[in-house]
Amino acid sequence: MPQLFKDEIDKSWQEYVEQVGAELAQGTPFWTEALNEILAGGKKLF
């Protein structure tokens, strides 16, 4: 599934970094947790 949505995931990550800043984005698991919740039904796919 990660490859299926690669472009959208990459774009989402860039937008997240722009909104919260690189330090917070890279230093916290929030984005990955949200991605797993939304696309993987809560499983740790990403």
C-alpha cells in the first residue's frame, strides 16, 4: 500500500513539514501515527 500512495504521501509530508517546521516534524511520531491511523486502519504499516 505505501507504494500505491507514494506521491500523495510525499506531498502530505512536505505540507506537514511546512506547517509545523522540520524539527517538530522529524522529532515526533505524530505524522506517522496519523498516516497509520488513516491509511492502515491503525496498523503500523508506515
